[in-house]
Amino acid sequence: NNDKLNIDFLGLFPIKSVAVQTVPNLEVYPGGTSVGVKLSTNGVLVVGYSNVETLNGTEDSPGKSSGIELGDMILKVNGTDIESSKDLISKVKSSNSDFINVEILRGKSKLTKEIKLLKEGEEYKLGLWVRDSTAGIGTLTFYHEDSDTFGALGHPITDSDTNTVFSIKNGELLRSSILSVRKGQRGAPGELKGLFLNEKESIGSISRNMGSGIYGKTSEPLINPVFNEPMQVGYRNEINEGPAKIITTIGEDGPKLYDIEIVKLLPQDKPGAKSMIIKVTDEELLSRTGGIVQGMSGSPIIQNDKIIGAVTHVLINKPDYGYGIYIEWMLKDAEILP
């Protein structure tokens, strides 16, 4: 409900009137389990350039020479949608002209480029390396039963070569298992190594890759087998610096609670993946992982028996330190909160 609150000085002099919003008493199931992620892009992502060996010798990439930049998404060729890397190759090879028109997405802007192709042997070449999909493992943050919605990771999935946020066409959430841990050290982040249990059996569809995580609908209830009761959501005003816990999975023994400390709460008025600085204090977790490692992103943060956030990043030079995101940012991007 949106209402007005009048603010007075000493109860005598009116200062201003501000809008206030009542937030619901919300419950979600905490995550903490490892999940597999497979994404397909809208069009194809440009990740590199390649020279072309022509009859006149080695020549620069036609795509680069025409203004295509790393991180651009190629959406169309000559007005026809590009579905995959193979589709792009086929359309370039079958071109009956030296020139093609390419529609790209750069950031939030759509641009059109005309590219003069070069022939390598008998085939036209664009001179670009492209990618149309990605896959990996992360950690489920929450499952909202009323809407069959899940949230995970706490940060967007980006391309490792260009640091571009993937614009996704579709994606799948899969069951996964952690096989081993590479321990984090100063200057060298650790990693959870795992595998997909069954690539043919999806447990959810991914529809959004946002700054605060990935979201979609579940095909079955994603209830943590150990922490299997719904948990109240803790909003920003309820969070305190000091002791807290995370739920995460680092091996075959499944999800467990580990001690952390919220070192600093960072002021935010809009969603961002760096809402708080956290420190791992749990001796077992430190001995096994060195702190926060890749694959733990999305692990729910618990304080006062409420889910208040999720792990997002590790500090490269301090593997026992990292960042967390406020849970309400994830719930807003999941469209569970208004």
C-alpha cells in the first residue's frame, strides 16, 4: 500500500511529506543447493577476431574493420534472425554478395553495420569468433512456492572473455553434484568443481539474466532437503553488522550452515550485487575452501532466522572476504516484490 508520511521537526515545523510503502510479510524456501545452468543467447556474442588468408595474403578481420566490437551481439544478417553460431556461418558462406548487412546489439542500443566479406579459398569469411551458449554451476538462493519462481547466483552470468552480460534466449536449471573443491588463496580464487546429473531432465526454465542473478519458473518444488521449511525474508532495515550464517554445498554431504560475519552494510537505493561485505569465520569452511570460492555465488545469507541476502563475489586478495546482495533486490528482479 502506498501512503504518505508527514515529517515534522520537533513535532512543530513540517519539513516534508514522503511516500511510504508497506512490504509484505514474505516467506521463501532457502536454497543452498548446487545447481547447473545452461544458457543460449539471443543471436551470437562476438568474443574475438581472426584474420583471413586470401589470395593477396593475410588480411584483417572484415568484421573488425567494419566496426564490430567484442561484446556485440549479432542478431540478424540481411534481415534474417541468427539462431546459433552454425546459423551465422551458414548465412555468411551462402552469401551471394561481397557485402552483408548485420544488425547488432551493443549494450542497450541496436546498430546496423555493412560488412565487406573476404574470401578464404572459395568461402566467404567474417573474421569473427562467436559464442551462442554457456554452462556452469552455481548455488540456488530461494524458491517461492506461490509463484513457482526461483532465484540463484546473486549476480548476472557474463561472458568470461568479454565480461558482457549474456542476453539470453532461453535457459535451463539442472541438478548438479559437487565433485571436488579447489581451495582459494590470495590472488587465486578457488572453485567448486561439479557436473550435471542429468542434462535431459530440467528442474526449471531460466527466463531472466539480471544484475542481481538469474530467475525463472520451476518444473518441480525446489525445496532444500535439509532446510526444508519456508523462511521469513529480512529486509534492509532489519539487517545488522555482526554474526550471520550462509547455507551452501561444498561436497557430497549436502547443504550445511556455516558461520560468517557481516563486516559492513553498504547503502544502496537500487539493486546491485555488492550490498554488504562479509567474512567467512567458520573453521570447517575455511579449512576446506579457504573462504568463498567460485560456485558458491547465490548461497543464502541467514541472520536472526531470516533470509537476508546471498553471496555474490569473493575478494581476490582476501579469499575469506566477499560481497553479498540484499535479498529484496533479488525478490524485486524476480517480480515477487513490487
